[in-house]
Amino acid sequence: MTALTDASASIAAITRRDAPTLTPATPMRRATALLAESGPAAAVLDDSGALLGILTQKDCFRLALQASYHQEWNGTVADHMSHAPVCLPVETDLATAAGAFLSHSHRVFPVLDGTRLLGLLHREDVLAALVRLG
């Protein structure tokens, strides 16, 4: 990641392009294991790469808790994902992104370049960029 030089700079430099992705058909046990290892969220993409939604660690909690009692995992990502995630366009500046994190309890936002997923913007990366600026 490169450093932003001011709060009006685009979030493109701090967007994580190597963010995990899932398909709607991914079994929830596999998706939950991925999020336990890789971080707070994964984008859910269709076969053409279009963003369909987002699955977060929080989305996995209830199912993981039930599975710990019943030793059974049910469902796919499509059953548990958020279907209309709040997204930020790649042109969004750092100050606006910070405001989005203040307005929503999300830990990540999908970042779109037009209609294509560029990656995920993490709350801690925005905070770190603001600290570097201050």
C-alpha cells in the first residue's frame, strides 16, 4: 500500500486488491473457515466477476455457534450474505471514506471501479492513513 498525501486523495492507494472472494454456492463451512483466516469480510461475485454481495465474519457467527453445538453446517454463502452492500467508488476521497465508516458500523466496504470490484477498503487502513496525515 502506498501512503496518501492528503485527505482529498482517492482511496485507490489503500484499497486491498487481494481481498478474498466467494461465490454464492460456496458452502458456509468453507466460507467461515476462510474468513476466520483472512479477515473480516469477503466479496461475493457471480461467474462474470460482478459483485453480488458481501459475507462478513459477523454473518457467520450464528451458524458457527449452532454448528459447534450440533456438529452440522448448513447452507451456502447465498443464504447468509448481505445482498446489497454499501459500496464506495474508487474515486472516493479519504475524508469521505472516513465519514462512511463513521456513518456505518462496517469494518470494510467493497470498492468499485465502475461496476467491477477493485477490492475491499478496511477501516483500519483508513485510520492508519489519517494518522499518517496528522
